[in-house]
Amino acid sequence: MAGTPKDHYVPQFYLDAFAVEGPGKGESHIYQYMHDRTVSPRISDVASEKHFYTVKEKDTGKPLRDIDTILTMSEGPASTPLKKIITEERIDLSNEEMSDLSIFLAFLAVRTPGAMNAQKSMAEEAMKEMVALEASSKEGFRRSNEDAGLHLSELELEEQRRFILEKRYKVEFNNKGYFLAQGLGVAQEIAGYYEHKFWHLLISDSDRVFITSDNPISIYRPNFGNQLMNGGNKHGTLVIPISPRHALLLRDLPHGSPVLGVSSSRVEKMNENTIRFSNDYVFSNLNSRKIAEMYRQIGNKGFQQIEAKRHNFAPYVFFMPPPIPAEPLF
């Protein structure tokens, strides 16, 4: 339908830095698609979905575009400092520029399908674990069934318990708006984490290029601190490609220099992590068989699956993130 809003969950101005013919040329991207295809679409056609940010007003059902407005407002102030870093090859930002860029990156961390899938996985796993917690006590499970009017034989009761405890069923939440709202609700907090990290600029010192994806922020586990508490936005080490030659590195402790040269092998390792965190697409300014093969080997979506574990001796559920790799050394 003419005039239907197309929402870009990865902003066009960000992807423009990865254009085949360079920023501002309006040329297509080369990207590797999940079904073993490499195609060259226009920037305006990728990482987007019609009405992705349209939600309905609770009482009237009227479509609202407030979320898209908020996200668009965060993009303008971030564009200038991002281009400044790429052009000057250093991070020399005012407090206001740092704040604007941190807010933009925080929104980028929560606004994508990949981020929503991770939240969805957490909710689904939590539901299954809470049901399993109830089924872990045979007598308690029996009473719950009897309270619901179900009187099962010993065999039926045990079969049902095993079905629940072994998670031989699927739980699905399909309310995208809920998970989007949940992510946006913590974006300001995430921006604070980012703003107070130590920022570094990574520069490829070879012909190897950084790639990006439809879930551009990838996370590493730092080589310091509590190993159980450092895999997320708060304590994790973050890498955000900002051009084929440049990437931002955000961590809780500084490296020796705010600008770091990155070898070809290190760029490849970082590209592997970018692929792991992708949802459906990775983007590059090159049509590279090496990148395409890397994408086929690594796959995607694995880093959106959150595992929930019940405490053995208490009624608690802990969420275990996927096995995030240790950050590379420079």
C-alpha cells in the first residue's frame, strides 16, 4: 500500500558507511543472506520492515508512530560525532557528543529483531523453568492438579511431570511490541553504562575490512573481573563497527592507547563475533567469498538463545547467556 511506513531497525546513515562505493554514493551493499545467497540491494531496502515500530493505542486501537519518532530523534545528534571519529581517526568528543552517541548506541542495542529475540527467549525459558519448579515436587504437583479438578493416576502424574521437567514442549510469546517496549525502557540505563566505559577506536591496519550486521553491537567477555557477571551491556566489552576500516571498542578498563591498530587476523576474529550476533544479515562493502564462507560456517541466532536454570535449593531462576567469547588481546 502506498505510504506504508518502512522502519529501519538499523539506521540508513549508519549503514551508508559500508556502501560498496563509499559513504554518500547511494550505491548498494553487498550482504550475505542466511539462505546461501549474496545479493546487492539498496541501502534503503535492507534492515527494515514495514510498520516495525507501529504500535496500537490501548483504548482506541489507533496506530501510533511515537517509537519511530523517538528513535529518529536519536539518530540526528549521533551522526556528526560518528562521522567525526571516522574522519579524524580519533575519539575527541565533547560531553554532549559522547552522551548523544551513547544514547544512539543504546537504542541500537535494543531496537533490532535480534535484541527482541533475545528478550523473547528469556521470557519463554523463564516460563518453562517456573512451571518445572512447580513440577519438581511430586506432592505439590499432585495438589496443583487436584486443585484444578484433575485427578491423575500415579502413571499419568509421573508422565506429566517428566514431560514438564524435561521441557518436551514449546512456549512462544508473539507480542513484538511488548519486547520492544521492554528494551526501550532500559535504553537510558544502557546509555549510562556505555557513556562511562572507556572508549577506544580500532583501525584495521591491513586490507581486511570490518563487517557489520542487522544486530551491530557484539559483546565479548573481558579478561578481568567476575567471570559470571561480565557478559552483558553493563560489564561486557562491546565492539561496534562504524566503517570498513574503523570500529569502536567499549570496555570497563582502558587499554594503553585510545587508538589501536588491528591486524588482519584480529579483524577476522571480530567479524566472526559480528556474525554470531547477527539475526539474518551481515553487511560488507566487499563481495567477499571469505566473508560468505565464514557466515555459512558460523551461522547465526545462537547468541539470542538465553538459557534459564533453576536453583537447586531455592525457588529462583537464573538466566545464563550464551557462551560469549573472551575479548581479543591487542
